[in-house]
Amino acid sequence: MASDLLDIAEVAARSGLAASALRFYEKKGLITSTGRNGLRRSYDPGVVDRLALISCARRAGFTIAEIARVLRATPDDTALRERLAAKAREVDEDIARLVRMRDALGHAAVCDHALLVECPEFKLALRDPATVAA
């Protein structure tokens, strides 16, 4: 039903993306409009979930081309699955790095060392355990 469709402004509001981003994603084939309501593009409500995936993937560092591959992936796309597994490992590394930074900043906020960067606890919080000699 046409009344179930969302116009581009509604999709932009629900997704938190600018209308220009929606038009860009449509041009790149990541989303598809169902037509027009007057001069405005219309979308199926399911596009909001697709845009959430696209936005999450962009924040994780995926390129538009990689996202397009994910969106058309089938279970037998082993090369893509290997890439996704590698990306999952990269995200895990990013999370560990960000947790270390959060912990170091939290300590720095209450530390009373004359020079925060010289605080042993601050330095320790920033170290990557994988690179610290045993």
C-alpha cells in the first residue's frame, strides 16, 4: 500500500541520515526507492533497517563497495565470509584499543601526578598487552 511507504524526509529522520546520503546510497545501489510521491522519493519502511546496517558498516570501516557485496551476499560467498571474519578481528582490536584509551582517560581525570603522561598507571593503561614483553 502506498500509505505504508515513507517519503525521503521520514526515512532521513528515522535513520538519522541526510536526504543527500539517501540519494547517494540509492545511486550506489545500496537502497532502492519504490517510486515517487509527487517530487519526493518513497521507500519501503524496511529501508530503515538496511540503512542501520549500512551506517554501522561505514562506522566499522567498510567501503561502499564492501557494503554492496555484503548486501548481495549468499551463503556460498566464501571470499566475503573470510573478509567478514578478518573485519571482525579488526573490530575486536579496535574495541580493545578504545577500552585501553577509555581506562587511561578515566584515570587521567582523577590522577594527581604533576605530569599526567608520566603517571605509571596512565602509561600502563595505554599499553597494548600484545606488544608488552612478558
